[in-house]
Amino acid sequence: MKQLLKFSLVGISSGIVNFLVYNLILLLFGKLEIFPNTDYVIGLIAGFLVSVYWSFILNRKFVFNSEEERAIPWYKALLKMYVTYAFTGIVLNTVLSYLWVDILGVPKSIVTLINDLIGFPITFLMTKFWSFRKKSTAEPQEEDCAEGIEIDD
């Protein structure tokens, strides 16, 4: 439960980062009068890239304690985070945003908040059980084996 609470706090902060980046893009593109029909898609992508990295740093350090010995290497965890968030942050968000904005007429400025409520439980499960999954202690490590004995990978 403590882990879910920490993940929730990271998720809230990540959602705020995403919301701010997204709306900054809307504001900037609106002022420059560029991409009026796709500004929200560009904002979604920019918000995604910044907020996932933000989330990775905080989740790795404070939520899943992935700096310990059994943790998978940071670059593998980061890649898995981007894949996880690509599903919930790009695929799911884009489909839902199209539904909200183009079909249901929901204001562009609030679609990321609605999407975050839907994507949160999916993201938690994928992050916990895939992105930051610890190495199994049942698998022998090279330093645990006698010299001359090979480990099958």
C-alpha cells in the first residue's frame, strides 16, 4: 500500500508536468498561430517525453528502490518505462483524446486529466511488474558459481 501511495504521488507530479508542458505547447502554438488542428497531438507527445523521464527518475529512486543490487540496469528500466508509457501515454491518450476532442467536444485543455484517471491503474501494474521487476534471487549469479562452471542464459 505504501508503494501505491508513493507511485500515486509520483504520478500526480508527473501528471502536473505533463499538463504544464501540454498547455504550454497549446499556448505557444496558439500565440504563433501554427498547427491549430494538431496542436493538442504535438502537446501530448511533448508532455509524454518530459513527464515519463520525470516519472522514471522519481519511481526508480523513491518508489521501486531500483538502485539496489537486484535491480535491472537503469537503461533497461528506462526503455521499459518508455514502452509502458508509450502504451498508456501515447496510444491510449491519443485514441482517448481524439474521442474527447473531435467526437465529444471536450475542451482540449482538460483531456490529459481525464486520460490520466483512465491510464493510472494500467501504468502502475505495468511499471511494477515489468519495468522495475527485480532480478530473481533463484537465478544463480556468476559470482555464486564455482570457477569453470558456465551458467546457461
